Amino acid sequence: MSPYILLLLVALSVSSLHMIAPDHWLPLTVISTAKSYSPTKKYGVAAALGFTHAGTSIVVAVAIFYAGLVLIHSYISYLLLSGEVLLVIIGLYFIINGYRESGGETSISETSALSVSALPDLALLPIVISGATLSSMQIGTILLVFFLSSGIALTAMVFIAGKGLGKAISRVPPKYMDYLIGGVLIATAVLIRFI
């Protein structure tokens, strides 16, 4: 499998899995029910939050990537190695964060729903850095897939929750999504090392 296809699949997996975690869709579902949002408004807000989350993630990842290029200059092998190291570090972060999650009840406000969904996801950064040798078109495609799948996945989760399946999904502790995302990132680092 080529590094491009691998990173494309990882971007798709990470963005989709991340939005399945209840901390992204559950607050929006609760707020939209409490405030009697119309279906159009509920799904519109879900898509906007998913796209905002992906957009801020892309801005941060691309900015850090180009800052790394400026600092490292022509030592692209160091940049690629840093991408692999970041995949492992951020993967471990997700696993440790999942382990530390208590799963306790928290109060949900409109502000917290917006802030959780709008903040950048650092899992994209090592994916972009690991694609340093790819063409601009390939990197752009990876970013587009990440962007679209984030918005679509969050909207789909809000839809599924509205159909009554949300209770079953919300019983899955978010830590398991963190474990899965962490494992995907670490496995990607290993695959990149051997491809």
C-alpha cells in the first residue's frame, strides 16, 4: 500500500472515529432537544460544528507543517521522522487520555458543545507531517477527506441519535474511541516506517 493511500485512509478513519465519540454529538443532541431545534437547524449546526472542527484542525496542522519546513529547511528526512514520532506520541496521548477518562456525568452547556466541536484535533498534525514527500494535490486530497468526513460523521451521529440509536452508542465509553484512535495512529507510524 502506498503512503498516500495509507494516510488517506488514516485521515478518513481518525476523523470519522473521532466524531463517533459521544463528547462531540451528545451535547448537541441534548441541546437541540432541549431548545426544540428544527431538523434543518439541528443538522445544519452539526455539519457546521464538524466542518469547523476539521477546519481548525487543518489550519493548525498546515501551519505547524510549514513552520517545520522553514525550521528544518532541506532536511526532509528529519521532518518525516518527526511525523512518525508525533504519530506515536499523539497515539499514546489518546490512549492515556482514554485511560484517565472517568465517564462521570457532566453538565452540558451550549458553550461547551461549541468549544469541544470547534477546537482543533491534533491527530491530523502527524498525518500531514508524515505526508511531507507527497504532492500538494495528494496532501490537499487528504485534508479534503478529513474535512468532509468530519462534518458528515458528526451530522450522521446526530441523525442516528435522533432515531433512538444514540442511547446504545452513548453507552460506549469515549475512552474506547480514544484507544482505537491511538492504536490507529501508532499502527500508522509502524506502517510508515516499513513502507
